[in-house]
Amino acid sequence: MLAVPVVVCAALGATAPASARAPLPSAPAADLPGPVEKHFDLSGFDPEPWRPFRSGDTTLPGGTYCSSDLHLHPVEDEEMVRVDSRYPDGSVHINEYKGRLVVDFTNTETGATVRRDLSGQGADELRPDGTSKTFGGVGPFGVGFQPTDAYPAGYYVVDGIHVTTRETSGRRHMPVAIGAEENICRTLG
């Protein structure tokens, strides 16, 4: 997942973490898609202390991202989260995530399983009502797209620099996609 400052650095041409599986283009900042500020409201940046964040086992029902149920089981989870900014009422504006996360993905219909490292860095900008507005990351990290989204349906492990946005209706877009994208639904068949 990704820190807002890391996203800014990455968008300005910094390299991906050593764990990246695909090299990033070495384009000058002017050639990268949009400034990060176009997708994130970076005002009020005042980071709070890091605290543990754990991802639990979850099963994503068939039809949500993949045609079959997709089970996610963290096998290593050392994630951390911190609040980077708050709204005037005290609610969270931006959460930042980092840390080691390795997940087994299983197609529950066939039993096929793959293990992926999702230890990137990320930031989630929330609306005042608590819904997600923008998520950006320097991969690897995971992101799901439903059939109604403005991106092909699937649960993706992305590596490089990726930014997703969500309309108030919930429809998700990916306006910045630099690097590798693996659709786990296709990988597992």
C-alpha cells in the first residue's frame, strides 16, 4: 500500500521497491499521468503514530470480482497503518499503509492456490462520510474491480504505481497504471 509522500516521490520518478517484479518506466515526471495532486487532496498532512493493522481471512463471493468464490488467507501479516490527515470534525481523511503482507489466494471451486507478496505501500483518501475516494500505491498490492467498474473485472495484484478512484456511486476507475497487473481470477482459472 502506499504513503502519500511515497506516492508523490514515485510520481516524480523514484524507483519501485526492491520487491517489485516488473521494472518501472524511467520517464521524466512530465511524462507520467497527471500530478498526484490531481488524484489526492494532500492538504492537512499531519501524520499520527503507526499502529498494527491486520488483514483477516476473507472469502469474496463469486460474481464480485471472479466468477468463483476467491478466498484470501494472509500467511505473513506485519502491516502498519497511520492517519496522515483528518477532517475538521476529527474523522479520518487519509490513512497510510505499509508493511509485509503475503497472501494465499484460493479458487474455492477448484482448490487452485497461489501465493503473492502484497507488501507495497498505499494511501486511502476517504470522503467525509467515510467512503473511499482515492487509493494509490507503490506495489505490490491488491485491488478488486467489479463487473460494473470502469476497468475489467477481477482481483488484481498490481506492482509499480497505481491509483484507483471511486465515484460516490461506488464505481471504481484506475486513472494511473504504471507497472505490472496480474488478474488473480485468470491465474487461478
